[in-house]
Amino acid sequence: MSDAVGASVAEPFNALEVPLAPGVTLVEASAGTGKTFAITRLVLRLLLERRVESLSRILVVTFTEKATQELVTRIRSVLRLAEQVWSDTPPPLSDTTADLFALRATHGPAGRQVVQDALAALDDLAVSTIHGFCQRILSESALESRIPFRTTFIEDDTEPFSRAARDWARRRVMLNDEAAGMVVAEGGNVDAWVKKVVSPYRRQPQTRVEHDPTDEAQALVADFVTSVDGAFELEKTRRHLLGFDDLLRKLSDALVGEGPEGPLARRIRTRFGAALIDEFQDTDQTQFPIFSNAFAGCPLFLIGDPKQSIYRFRGADIHAYLRAATAARRKYTLFQNFRSTAGYVLAVEQLFTRASDPFLVSEQDIPFPRVSAALAPPPPGAVATDGRGAMEWWWVDGSLGKKKTVSKDDAIRLVVRDVTNEIVRLQAGGVAYGSIAVLTRTNDEARLVKASLDRARVPAVIGGDADVLESEEAQELSRLAAAIAVPHDSRAVRSAMATRLWGSDAAEIAHTLDTNGAHEAAWAAITERFVRARELWRTRGVAAAFGELLAERRTAARLLALPDGERRLTNVRHVTELFHEGWATEGIAPEGFSAWVARERTVVNTPGRRELRLETDSDAVQVLTVHKAKGLQFDIVFCPMLWQSRGPDEGPLGVPVALVSDGATAVLDLGTSRIGERQSTARLEDRAENLRLAYVALTRAIHRCYVVWGEIGQKGAGDSALGHLLRTPDGTVSRETLADLVAQSGGVMTVRDVVADAPRAVAPAPGGVTAKAAPRALRLAAGQLESWRMTSFSGLIMEAHSDEGRDVADPLMLPERAEEPMPATGFRAFPAGRQAGIALHDIFEALDFRRAGDDRTRDLVRRTLGRYGLVDDASLAEGRVDDVVAMLETTCRAPIPGAGFTLAQVPLRATLREWRFDLSVATPSARRIADALAAHGSPHARAYAPLVRALRDSVVGGYLNGVVDLAFEHEGQWWLMDWKSNQLGAADDDYAPPALDAAMRAAHYTLQYHLYLVALHRHLLLRQPGYDPAAHWGGVAYVFLRGVAGVGEHGWFRDRPTPALLDALDVALGRRR
């Protein structure tokens, strides 16, 4: 057995030897011990040892969407590395490949085919969040799970809860003077009550409310909790809605109700033969029953670390984890740390082993295993020479305060100052800003740190997944949109003028209220701006409308003059992009914009889409909360706020609140006679989670971590998590306590004192200028903000033709040839138009080219056409499906002219479907693009160049976005394809090469594919080692689907870029040499 503090723990985990037997296996992985590495090896062994028939039979579940993406990437990498190890020219033996060579020796040549089959089926790998897994099972098994077929899944329940809260206030408060008086006296914000009492009430299933019925405030709050919760549940039932928690509860109820041999559990096992559950420490009461029933008799691995269970506010229950752990047949622990230096690993161990119960539970339940450092990374810059320990303590002495201790606010001010000064010192000593992180407890603390770093000219960004639609900038842009919708509504316009983005002060707004002639002229000028913006919105989109308004108001200059100006301007750009996307995809008019934004906030947030973006891509200090830092690592970490502790919770109207477990249920106590003991129990739970938070924070560092402690606040921070770890047997924590800890550390810890009057350091200005920089506003040329925006190929062509008075609402669709009769049968009779084109694109996005024409393809076509209303006529339905399936089979099996292969030879894993890109551009001109085409293009491109030269220049500095229908790699060469459903005519000759050549030029598709080529060219320069355009480009093909025959060139437009053309276009679009 292995060594652990306080108790013997599980056996050491060996990825190559752990049994893959049926039943539950628990794998506990301390921070940095290679949990993801272990998962990838388990997946490989499940395949090699034939525990499952194929990769699609393995389920991998993790906590977040980001984590699913990382796991897919890591599993793909391991499979590719294994393919190399099994090849005839394997890579050299190394720490990375040693275990794979061992597997090769065990499984021999047969393993090669297993690995190759897994790579070919990589798209079938099921990696998802727990909620994604539950949603998929419930959707596919609606009958077994008794879920209504027309159920909608929602991620954000803020809006329906807010509506329920306001309804309660109208019904319960407005007609009751006494209740109204209590609510109004507190501020009247019942939305805030949801977070204070309804969210805790819903955190655990079967929670009951207890209160003193004689206390009017408690009775009112209790009624609020039960009424709002009941109204929300009623609305979900009425509208067939399911939230994330409902997904787990519904599936758990169904599986527990029927047992492991019920039809739903058997159906899940028919699909999956093994499951690996990552981050299991953040489980709740519903999750283990789901997996234990669904995977009874199958290998079920539960992988996590109870020391890192930090999501209680999202419903994670450490006690549910501990109960599940007792059901495991086998228990293992990872004992090697692959993140931190040996000195830092030892420092963390010494801190957490001071207490016999470092996590406030039995050491048998959550032990602290001793891990060894597997790596010895060299320390960066000053860290190697400054003589400080791997863990440096900063002591805040009580003498720095006005009494015996330092106030919380003063302590934060001193600590933030010293964090800033130390970062300036480290950078001067050669430590890169980007290798440093400051971890805080709250977002407000993160903003304080960021503001201090900004003042010191230290580049810093706040990381996290906050929703940009919840930002102030999103709200203000919505107010601008409201004024654009009704430009003659004085209230809407003045509301927009009062935003920071517009920038009017009170005097300017008041001037519009005057009744003299000057007022009328000023007001007419303002309304005219919004009228103009409304027209721009209609013709060129949201980005153009906002861009012109904000450019006229010099918004960028004013925002950048603020301490957090980069953050604000980044949000403006991000929100504008999202709003423009809504306009482009759904045609949102200004009048419907508010409703669209409200609806958008409630839908699932695709990872990265609405997440706050970093203000800058430059080398910058990362400032983020501990929750956001989980899973990350940095050379240097500052933990300046771990000394803080929480007081007892207080609910609305001053009502005390305590949420505690009571056996299988929970109690929300609002002030009964037992509130004191229950608040003590709740505080103990809080402190236990804060200890786990401290562990997460303190295990992010590779080389060094700075930790603050001292005589802070009335209780001297003794109630905090660090207080529990540092406290001596007599219950005190003093400067001497730290000194003793440091003296016994063997040099891995040091301590220094925070002083009152340390000067504030300022980082050198770029270019080495050290003089204090004077604040200045950025001077922008007229229209500069307009020149930055997100645009697309469609937008470029619309602007290029705007002076010609042509109707180019959809430049991607050529004019229909209505004068020529369409054939009565075949795919050329398929409907034309936007909806039909979108439906075909959806089909191609999901199509497996190798199986075009099979039953699954037919089902795909039937579902998609039905979704777009293209098979509503029963007399045409099956014939139309037949026509589309025949077209797909012909297109996929037809030889690509001049290429020597067919699409049916291209596996799914080699393709990028609907590949979205943002192409950085710097005010390109039509002339420069035309020059590049004329000098280096194909004959077709050279003939097209004069048409480009004739286009009106459009200023589009910023980003050009687009979506490539298909990019794929075949035999080491990359290809671009675009599907065109245009109706060019009835005759075969209408799709012959000369006709397609003319059609490409007429619709400016030639310009489109050259822009797409540059986007993929830049992508490959960054992502593909040894990329050589001459060797790695196959070509581009535009496939006119109505013209493709089984053989020949009809329906196919082909071109192949030269390296010289790619380089010239890259420069023309603003690449810096």
C-alpha cells in the first residue's frame, strides 16, 4: 500500500495494469498528477483488450464543454501517436512513448489495426458533459424516460425566475401595505431574492423550508421561496421546458425506478459498453445512480479528486461523492505530480499536513496522499536567483491598522499594491507577464487587482466565462438599438444619449429639452443620425449602423481613456459581432431586437461564443477567480485573498438563512429556534469547501506561489480556510507561527512583512521609457471606428455595388432562369431559393461521403427536408427525397475532374465542415486584390481581375468572417469545396465548364473562393508543421449540384492556387511582412 497522511489509501494507479473489469473503479487524482493522461490510456486499453468493439462504444463524461474539447484533442493525439508507435518507422523511445511501446509489445501486430480503426472512427467518439449525455439519452429514449417529445432544453433560467418573482410581488406585496413597506424598505429588488433564497432552496432535491410562523418577515420570505419555485415548475410543465438539473433528475428517476435491467438501462448498454466519468468529485445525489444503473456489469471508472470539489453553489455534493466512493470495488490513486517542482510540491504538502483533518472530514474519507514531483522544470528569470522560497508568505501585521488588527479594506489595499510591485520586479528580472496569474475569490476582487496593474502599466487580462451579453456594453448597445428602431421617440433617443457609448453629459441632454430654435436644430441633427443608422441597419447590417454612430461620437477614444477601456472596447466589438450575426442569420429588424436579445440570453451558450474575450493577445498577467483557474497552471501564482472567510448568510428582510442536509433531504432554515446550530453547521460546510478552494488555488503554481496571512479583521482571519491549516494546538496563528513553519520547511518556504509605506512600482513604458506617462486620449481619424468591424464576403459585395442601385440582397444566389422550363423530374426540379439552399448545406454538413445513398442518408435527407418544409406535399415527398439522395450519391461517387479521386474516398475525420473563420484584414483595396489576381492567378482569375478592379473600395479594417462549406485533406493535400444549388438552366450545357466560368465571375464567387483560400492558408501556416503551399494544396472546387453527372466536368468548377498568388493575396489583405 502507498503512503498517505493520516490513513492508508488506495493502490497506486498504473494505466497499463489496472483491471478493466466490470464494476465501479475509483481513481483519485491529486492536482497535476496526470488525470487526462490516465483517461487517454484507459480508452486505448479498452480498445486493445477488446473490452468494447469500437470507439463508439466508449462513453467519456466530464464537467464542462471546454473539458470535452480538451479530452477529444488528447484522445486523438494519443491514437495518432500510437499509430506511429505501431508503424514500420516508429518514433524513438521516450517518456511520452514508453507506455505505448509497452502496449505494442503486449498486443503485437493486431494492435495496429485496432488503432487504425479507432482513428477512422474518431468522429464516433462520445465525449460530453453530464448534462449533454442526459439530454441525448432523454431525447433518444423519450418513450422509456416518459419525456414529452416536444420538450425544450434551457440552460439559463434567470428570466423565468425573474418573471415569477415579479409576479409574486404584484400578487403578494402590492395589495398588502405591510408587506409592501417591508419590501420597499429593503430596496424592492425581488430579483435579488432569487439568488439569496430560491437558488439555495433548489440546490438539493427534496428541500423543505422551515421558519417561525409568528415572524412576519420570515413568513413572507418563506412564501416567496415556495411560490416562486412552484410558479417556475408550473411554467416548465406548461411550456415543456427542462433545465439542466431536470435532465439529471428525470434520467435518474427513470433509471432508478426500473433498475439496471430495465429497458432504458439496457438500451444505454446497447450503445455503450464502458464509461469513464471525469471530474466525478463534482457529482450530486442524482449522478451516481444514473451511471451505476446504466452501466451495471460494464467497466465504470469514476475519476476525480475530492480535494478539488468546489462547485457546491452549482449543486455539487462532496458527501454524494464520498457515498459513491464506498461502492467502488477497486480504488486507485495517482502519486506522481507532473506540474510543479519538487520544492513546491513539498511546500504544499507541509501546509496541508499540519492539521490532522486538513479538509474537515475524516482523513479516511479525504486523505492527503504524498505525491512526488516527476519533472524538474528550470525556474524562470528572477525566480532562479532571488533566494525566495517556492511558497512565500506575506505577513500583514496588526500594527498596520488603527486597532489591534488591520481592517479588511486596508488589508486588500496593501496586498494588491504589493502584488503589483512584485509583478513589476519579477518582470524586470526576466519573468514573462504571461507566466504569472493572480487568483481571487470573487470577480470584484479580480477587478481591483486589474485596476492596480493597469495603473502600474502592467498588461493584464481578466479571464473567465462571463457572458458578454450580461455586460454593461451589451445593455448600452441594446439602448442604441431601441433608439434606432424609433428614431423620433424622444425617450428612446435620450436614453441612448445617456449611455457611456454615446457619451452625452447632462447639459447636452438638457439642451435637447429646450424650446428655442437651437434646441430644434440640435434635436433634428440627433434624430437624423438615428434615422441614418436605421437605414444602414436595413441595408448593411448592425455592424455598419453601430459603427457609424460610434465613430461620430468618438466612442473608441473615450473608452480607451478609461482604466478598463480595452475591456470595454473589446466588449463593444464582441457584442456588435453577435448582434450582426443575429441580423445576418435571422434578419432581425431594430423593432424586434430587444426580444431577440432576451431570447438569446436564455439559449445554450456555445463554448467561446458569448464568453468574455481577452482584451489583448499580448503577453499579459492573468487575473481570474479560483473557480476559473481550476485545471490551469502558471509559473508564478499569487493567492492574495485566501485569508478571507464568510460570515453567516442573511436573506431578504434581514432574515437569517441556513441550508443544511438532513439525511436524504435538506432544510432551508429561515430563523427557527434551531437557526444557530444550523448556521454553525452551514459555516462548517463553507469552511470545508473553502479549504478545497485553497487547495485548488495553491496547486496551480509550477515554481512559486505567494500567499498572504496576517492579523486582519476582527477575528484575525482565524475563521478562514488558511486559519484551519495554520492554527497551532492552542488555537492561535501569529507571526511566530509562520516563522516556525518556514524554519521547518527545509528552505521551500520564506516569509516577509508587508509594510505600510512601500512606494508603488510602475513598469517601464514600451520602448524603455520610464518617465511617468501622462493620461491621454487616443486620437482617431474620422471614421476610424467605422473602419473596424466584422464583415463578410456578402457584405463586401453589397457595399461594392451599393452605388449601382442593384438589388444584391443575396449575392450568393444567381438570378433564376424562369424563362426556361424546368424539367419535370430529377434533381433539377428541386425547389430553388434560400431555404432549399440552407437545407442542402445542412445535409452535406452531416453526410458521410462514404455512405451516400444508404438508409442513414435517406433518413438524414427526409428529416432535413421536413425541417425546412420541403416535403409538406405528400405527393412529392418521396420523389423529392429520392432525387436528393440520388444527387448526393452521384456527387460523392463522381470523379473530381483532374483530381484522381472521389469524395467517397474522403473520411469524416479528414474534413472540416462549415468551417468558420475570422480573417484579420487591414483596409484592403480592390486594386491590390486585382493586381494579385492579374499577376499570379489562373487564367480564370486573371480574366476576373478587371471586375475586381471595377468594384468600389470598401473600408473593412478589422475582421472578415466567413464559413467554408468544406475543407478536407486527401493524401497530404488540402482542398476547399463549396456547394451551389443555383438553377442555371434546363440544359446540360448550362452546367458545362464555359457556363460555370461565366457564372463564377458574374456572382463574384471567384473573389469569394480566393478570400477563403487566404483564410485556410493562414490557418495552415499556424497549425501544420512544415506547411508548404506548393506541396500541400490540391485545389478548390465549386460544385453546382444540379449539373453534376456521373462522369465528366459538368457541374464542377476547378482551380488551384499558386504559392505566389497566396502570398500576394495575403499581403493585399494586410499581412505584415
